[in-house]
Amino acid sequence: MAMNDDQDFRYIGKSVRRLEDTRLLTGRGAYIGDVTMPDMAAMAILRSPHAHAKITAIDLTAARAMEGVIDVFAAAEIGPDMPLIPLRLAPFAGFERMLQAPIAAGKVRYVGEPVAVVVAENRYLAEDALEEIIVEYDPLPAVTSIDQAAKGEVLLFEEAGENMGTRYTVGRGDIEAAFADAPYTRRERFVSNRHAACPMETRGLIAEYDAATPRLRLTGAAKVTYYNRRHLAVAFGLEEEQIELIEQDVGGGFGARGELYPEDYLVPIASRRAKRPVKWIEDRRENLMACNHSRDVVCDLEIAATRDGKILGMRATVQGDMGAYIRTNGGVVPAKTVQFLPGPYRVPAFAAEMQALVTNKTPIGTYRGPGRVEANFCRERMIDMMAGDLGLDPVEVRLANLMTPKELPFRMGELVPNDPNATLDDGDYPDALRKLLAEIDYPALKARQGMTENGKIFGVGFACFVESAAAGPPETARISMTGDGQVEIRIGASSVGQGVETGMAQICAENLGITLEGITVHHGSTTLLDSGGGTFNSRNTVMAGNAVRLAAEALREKCLEQGALRWNVGPGSLAYRNGGVHHGDDFLSLAEVATFAGSLSADATYANEGRVSYSYGAHAALVNVDLATGGVAIERYVLTEEIGRALNPAMVEGQAVGGVVQGIGGALLEHMMYDDDGQLLAGSFADYLLPTVAETPAITAITLENSPSKMNPMGFKGAGEGGIVAVAAAIANAVAQATGVTITELPISPNRLRTQIRDL
């Protein structure tokens, strides 16, 4: 068989259309809401109406007596040996005292905590039965702020004796000397608002518990399925092989979907008790009150500098409001806030204390750019304030302090306990800012700074960032070839809508010298491979991509071995290119090799061995502020992002633009507000505001590929979070430059801004 050697099989770096979109856009996607099973029951959860209260009695009798109700249970029916939800990331000492059980026993600690469960023939009956459950509460005072938590007058966990989950100090350089001799210092207290991921599709699960086998299948899993399987096996006394976590299409994740929640235990418990499949899907109110919140950091930050704006040192106290329990990965938020406070700048001396405290609010988890959004807001606002105090151009201050290529790689120091080798890799930070300045024509915009027209005042603000990617455990891949020419890729990583199927197919096609047609990518489900790392920290392209590359290379070697057997020659006389094995003028395609071999597949695992890559860049926000109302309108938004190498430029741009829109929401609109009793005041989209197309400006995302990562063979850096991490900082700086107000708190609401403008 002949092969056209002139055909171009280069796919990496091309904006090919997403393979999954045809399925999704034509209604053939399969989300958890689309899945039905024979004899499937529905589950509903009675959630606490109190932020802090003792449970003195629960009466399930009336609910159990209702027609169509299959089962009703609370903590007493589960028994005393309930598991605790484990910590996946940032398991700092002290957190183990404040973990959450799947259902409240004796005490509730936030509005929305599960108290009882109903299983019925359908969801309507289940929700009706919730009204018949009688729970007697003895309300307790609620802890609703960091300051209250620190005082410890009311304790969430009496046995702990404090509300401080953990605290530690980190640093580098001589911080005391830096501040003692500094010609300039300033100190500010910054507050990052509590908000949430709010994916379009809410969480949902179907559990099938077969006690006879025994086997547990949990459909609707996402993000870190293999990790969750391991811990669910312990919780239910099963072997890992007896548990299957099945991933469906996912309508958005952003860090919140896929972590272990109380429902990941309650749905299987309900199925085990009912002896039939049980389905649960949260409504939007449940999603807002029970799915992980994020951000909610208070940072007391101080900077020391010379009179010409050279940074000498920074020190901070970072307090994270963790909500009522330390759950899964919540500790990442304040920990990464501390680690990323120095950012891409030359900061010779740095010191910080991290405090993680519990309050009577929904627990905290990660949300796109955890800790980075908060750190960038605090640091970039402080740099603008410093520049204003010293009479300097904030852009020139940044250019003077950004680390240069000669200073990279740079070892940050142990700014997170037990992470001593965190190292910023190669790059040119000033270049990313200069390209941004050229794109927006900074001299022209600078002339408009503070100009008023029709009651609106113009401002432009900047922020620079550095962002880590591809941390965590190894990732796995398998490529299989069939005689009919179909290629199947299996990866341990999950997809939450970011185009994983397309990206992995591009890497496979280029490395095997084949077209994209006929490639199918399966991901996430624990039935596919023995192990997998999962999806977080912008790791898929680096980790799963390199695993697919290794599997493709192994498959090529197997093809050469089979070709040698076919022609009875040594493998050294053969060559693999353009989708098959060449021996002189003879050619065996992949499909023909697979037919000859009977089957053809290769497995691979890629481990980064701690070599984390770092993307970086700069953001610019052009805004106008209505002086009468305090309303902020963004005229234009521009960002540069150095990602080393773009796998699919169109998808990279989509990630960046989507991140900016989410960042606008966090900067201007979104706020999970609580009253003094711990009641959530944002229980619907009428109260919790999200950005719409009306608030979305023209966004220019410039992808840079000048500094391929040396931390992985393909040169990729993460591209999933650079679009969001500096948005709040850039917008806040633009508003401050326009109005002259001091912005230290998010969101920048019209009421707060209008008051500040009037007080000038």
C-alpha cells in the first residue's frame, strides 16, 4: 500500500475545530440529567435553615408514612461510624479537627448543611416529604466574620478550643532590615469577596449499589475520579476495583465540580438502603448554598520601597474564611494567596503569616485561579498606590520591578509548607507587559486618564501576573488501534468543557502521522484505566498531553516491531512516518499493522516530578465610571499571556476570554453576602449577580509563545486560569486611576463606589 509522504500531519499549534462540539451542539451530549435507569428512585435533602444550632430531636415518622416514599434517614440511621470528607490538597496540621461528615449529627454549622434525606419514587414526592420532617433546633450565635472567628468567643468545634484551623509563617530574605531602612512604606487591608463558580449545569449523581457483588457505580463524577474512588472505597468498606466512577458530559466545572461533597456519600448510602438506583440533582438554590464557595480572603499587606519605586520587601497577614468545615481543597485558597503575593516581581525580602479560620458559612473550595486572584488584587493595588504616593507612572514602576530573563529561573523559597523547591521557570516578564502597552497605545490612553465626558470619567489600569500549572500526581493514557482504522485514546484526566477531546486528538494525530478523523477520546471514568490524576491546576494539556505523546511513541515502536515480524527484517531497517511502517517502497498502515498483530495498543504514564511550569502575562482594563451612580462600564479589555506553546490557539483564546468574563463578575458583581445570623442573602440569581453580554466588553487576548517550558518535553504551560487571575486587579486599578478613590475591597459595587466618590 502506498502513502502520500507530502501530506501534512501537523496539528499542534493549529486552531482545529473542537471535535466534541458537533455532539454537544446537536443535542447529542449526555449530561447527568439525561441519564435514566430502570427502577431509579429520586433523592432530596433536608438542609439546615440555621447557620449554627444544636439538633435536639428529629422526627421522620410523617415523612416515612407518605405514599411513594421509599426511605427517610438522618445521621442516627446511618450509625456512629460515618466517614469524614478527606482533604485532597493543603492538608495542613490542625485541619483534621474540622472535617465534615456527610450529614449533620447533633449540630449544624451552616445554612444548607444536610440534616435528613428522603428517597421517593420521583423528585416531586421526595421534596414534598421534606416538609413532613420535624427537626427541633436549639439556635446558637453565628460566627460570620474573620474577626469574630479570631476572637473565639463562639466556637464551631468546642473540642478544638479555637476557630483557627491552622496558621503558619513563611518568608525569604531579611524582612526586618528591608523595612527598617526603607525610604517608603505603606500598609493596607484588602478584602476579597466570597463568590462561587456557578456552573451552568448544577451537580448531580446516580448511585447504583449492588450489595451482592458488592459493587458501587457512581455516575456523574468529574474532575478527580480516581482520587474520589480511593476514598469512597475506604468509606464503604470496598476495594477500589469494586467502585466505578463514571464521567458524563459536564456543563462547567471551574474547580468546584467533582470534589468530594456530602452528597457523594449520601447518594450511595441511599442506594444501598433502598436497594435500587438513586438519582440526585441539586437545584440552583442548593447549588448557591451548598456547593463550595471560594475567595473570601482578608490580606493585611505592607510594602517597602525606595523613593524611585524599587521594591525592597513585602510582608502580610493573610486570613482565609474557610466556612464551617475544612473541605477537600479549601486550604489551597489562603495558602496560594500567600505564595503568589510577590508575583512576577523582584521582591528581595518577603514574610507572611497564613491563618485559616472557620465561620458559620458554606465551606470554601477552589474556584478558577484560587489564591492567585486574591494575591494579584492585593499586590497590584498596592503597586498602584505606591506609584501614586511617589508620583511615578505605575507602568514604569512595574517595568522596573519585573524580573528579567537573566533572573529566571527563580526559586521562590518555601512559601507553602513542604514545598521548598517551587521555581519560576524561564520567561521574559517585561516583554509581556511591553507587548500589552503597544497593543493598547498606552501614551494615547494615558492622556485620557481621568478625563470626564457626559458625567463619566475614564481610567486605564494594569496588572501583571504569574500562574503555576500542571501540579499533582502522574497522568495516564492508552492508545489502541483496530483493524478498521479507528484509533481510541483513553486518559485518566477529566473534561469539564475545556476541549480535552480535541487537544488529545491533535497530539495523538501529529505523533502518529494520521488525520483527526477516526480518533475517539474517552476520559475521566475509572473503568477506562487503572489510575489517573484528574483535572485541576491547568494541568490537562501538560500532563495528559505528554502521556498521550508517550503512548503514541510507544505505539510507533510496537508498529516497527510488528513490521519487522511481517517482513522478517530487523527493526533498524524500518521507518515509521505518516501513519505507518515503511520498508523501502513497501508500506503498512496502522490499521494493517493492527490487523497483522491481532491487536495494537500502548500505555504510558507521564509524571512531572515536581517540575511545575509557570505562565505569565499582563492585563489592561479600560473603564468609564458614572460619577452619579458609581456604575463601572468596561470599554475594552486586553491581556497578554505567555503559555510556552499553544496546542490549539482558538481554544487558548476561548479560555482567556471566558476567564476575563468570570473575572469581571468577581470584580464588579458577585458576592455571597450573609447577615449577622449567618443567613445567605444570595440564594438565587435575582440576588447573586453574574455578568451577561451587556457587561462584556471587547476582549483582546494575545497568546505569546516565546518561552516554551523546559519543565516538560512539549513546552506547554497552563492556559486555563491566566484569563481570570488579574482581572479584579486591573479593573480596580482602572477605577482608582479614574476616580482617585482608594479601592481595597471587592466587589466594586455602585453603592460603595458612589459613596467613596462623594466622600472625596
